Amino acid sequence: MILLVNPRSAQHSHRVPLSVLTVAAGLEGRYPYEIVDENLEADADKVIEKRIRQLGVRYLGLTVMPGPQLVRAIRLSKLMKTLFPKLVVIWGGTFPSIHTETVLQSGYVDLVVLGDGELILPQVVAAMEKNAPLDSASGIAFHRNGSTVRTQRLEWADPNDIPPLPYHKVDIQRYLQRTYLGNRTSAYHSSKGCPFKCGFCSVVSIFEGRWLAQSAERVAQEVSFVQKSFGVDSIEFFDDNFFTSEHRVEELCDRIEHYDISWWGEGRSDTLHHYSDGTLRKMRDAGCRMIFTGAETSSAEKLKLMNKGGTQSAETILEFARRIKEFGIVPEFSFIFGSPSDDVDGDIERDIQFIKQIKRANPRSEIIFYVYAPVLLPGANLFEEATKHGFEYPRTLEEWTQPQWLHFDLRKRPMLPWIKAKHITKIRNFERVLNAYYPSISDLRLTEPKRRFMHFLSSWRYENDFHAAPYEIRLFLTKVFKYRQPEIEGAPQYPPHGLLERISVS
């Protein structure tokens, strides 16, 4: 028996666990398995322990991305390995794919999956059930005699070959949420990888510039299935780069135009800016209401350091913001503050002013704030620059559970050698003023009177570039109105794609 666990990733995360469902698809009809999503369990430790005892579980598979989910995965793995010493603990996902050696040195993770879990996990189970050498399974890493063994790499599979997701193994109704898109929003992942190699992105270390996508026909079939089966009225496509192919997007829009469904996707602004008016119009007519895109910074020098590639520039971002407004689609621009620099204050101020330019170009633009946290990409200019400035990763899993590393991977308060407390304060103060002056459309709890009040309260600060100590704004945003910032809840990386975990932020 195999138990697949989606460790708790955020306090209020209730998205369809696509990661474990994808892996489960490869087990369906071959090996008995169960799924536990800790995000829905009040006392997950007891639930999992009970399942292991009652079902005779031999294999415990966890999807692990950095941040809160990593901390939870560490504690759960240690506990279950203590209670059940013969239990085979298997990790997959972004974190173990990148920090494989650190994970295996812990002593309570037996094996790391480095590829498509739906293909690799059945191989692992087959080998272990026959007492065959683990070397016979492709795409894994494990310790033998104190050394790390990596088996033959398994090429990434065509996403069109993934079996249908076994939705019957989870209660889908519990995951459907009310969002800006609709009243019953679900999630889907229609492709993997990205053709670009940005220096801050974990996808690069895993996919190395490959992008593999399901056909527009298959995606349309999936949309139709969840709509008819579960009453889904909107979908968030959490692909690392949903808009890579204009042809695929155009065909998908033709197929779902009459489905009466709203959707959201992630992509690059320069790619989308090169879309024809006809395609953008089809996107609007087919229900696209919002696009998430990485602006990163206004600095051409920083974009080059980030290896952003393509044709992105400050001018491209502004032009895209203006152009997409014509089609009624809301753009979300993410910014990465605090990349390695000798002038962090100046960099922050320049990006603040650039954000205000974007808002003038398109007031409906949403701004997502991140603070740079290095991703292990040896040879990448950005990572090399970070190490030159004194950055080092923890060397054990226990160190990763310390508070400063939790904040690091949440991309909110990573206290790096060149980033001081004053820099974080400056970023957060502006973020509060901006969110009051332009309340997020994604916070459905805000009534129009509340929005007008917040705008009025912050207007003197925003219009006079005075963002310091906005105590009155903080009081109303967090205490009185309980404002929800425009960000993807529980998404700590940009993007955090890995084997057993397929949710991302690009």
C-alpha cells in the first residue's frame, strides 16, 4: 500500500492537489494507494499514523516545495520514520529535486524522485516488491554505503500521455473556491517546463529550457470534464508558462469559447505583447479575465543579470499594460526586489517609481511583491553574484526549519547579506500604500465604500511619495478590513515546479 501525502503548504491553502493526483494517475489500476491532503486535516499526524497502521502502508510519498511545506514534510517524515522504521519515505518536488544531497543526508528520507512521478514511482515500487536493486528504477537518487547514487535519467514524458487524473480519490467539492474568476474555481496544469532560463527560477534547474504541453484538444476536454462533473465555472492554469505557444492558446480559445467558463494563466509579457489582436480578442471572448506575468524590475542591467531573455524591457511592460487594457483582461505584474546589488536602496526606489508608471498606464494592473531569494543554479550569473555577496544555503534539513529560512522561501523577508531590515521595511511600506490607493480586485470582501475610503486615506501618501510608517493604513488594511493582498497564497517560489508538485508562479 502506498500513501501519497500533500503536506500542509499554507494556512488557508485549499487548491486541488494536482501534484499527488498526477502521481496517483500512474498508480491507478497497478498498485493500491490512498491520498491525504494535510491542508484539509485538523490533526494530520494522527490521520496519517492511523492510515499507515490500518492499511499496512509500506511506502510514504511526499511532495515537497520550499517554505511551510518543507518544514511540515521534515517533521512528518521524522515522526513517521520513528514510528515505522521499515516505512520507505520518498520525496519528490522542487526542493528535493534541487537539494537532493541535503535531503538524503537527513537519514529519514530513503529516496528522492527526480522526474515524472507517475512514471518513476511505479518502477520504484516494482523493484522493491521484487527485492530487486534500486538501480533498476530510472530517475531516482538514494544513499548506498554513505554515497549518493543517481540512476539513469528518465526523459520527461509527453503530458498528453498522462492518464486521466483520479479525481475520485479526493473530495473535489472541498477545493472549489470563490475567486475573482468565479464562484467555483478549480486549478489545472496543462504543461510543464519553460523555454526560458531565468536566473531566479527553479524550473530552469529541473527542465533546463524544455517546455512540454498538452494539446489544446486535451485541455479543452479537461475543462469540459470538470465543468460537467463538478460544476466548475472557472479555472486557474498553474503552468510555468501557459502562453508559450500562441497557436495552442488560440486553438484552446476556439474550443472553449462557448463553455461559459472564466480562466487565468501565467506567462511572459513580451510573449503576450507579440500576440495578435485577434488572439487577445479570442482570449477575452473565451473567458480569460486575468494574466500573471513577471515584470521583475525596471532595470535593463538587472534583467540581463537575471538572464530574463526574450525581448522584455521596461518599455515592453508598459506597452503590454496599456495594450491589454483594451481587451478588458487584468494583468498581474510580479516584481522581485533586492537582487544582489551595491545600491539596493536606489534599485528599490527606481522600481517603486516604475510601478507607479504601470499604474498610470493601466490602473487595473495588479502588483505582486517578492523579495529575491537565490535559487541553486550553478553557473547562472544571478546565483554567482549572490554567492559573491556572501549568500550560503543551509547544509542540513534541520537548518531549513529555522524561521529565517522559512521567510526566505516565502519571498517576503529573506534576510540576505545585502538586504537589510530597512530595505524590507521600505518595500512593505510602499506595498501597503499602493494596496490602499489601488485596492486589489481579487479581494471580494471589499465593498465599494471600503475601497473609496482606503483610496482617500492613502491618497496624500501615494501622490506625494511619502510611504514611511503608514500606521493608519496598516490599521485599516489588516485590522479593520482584513485586506487580502493580491498574491497567490502559499506560492513561495517563482515558479516552484517539481516532480510531485505542479503549482507555480512565473
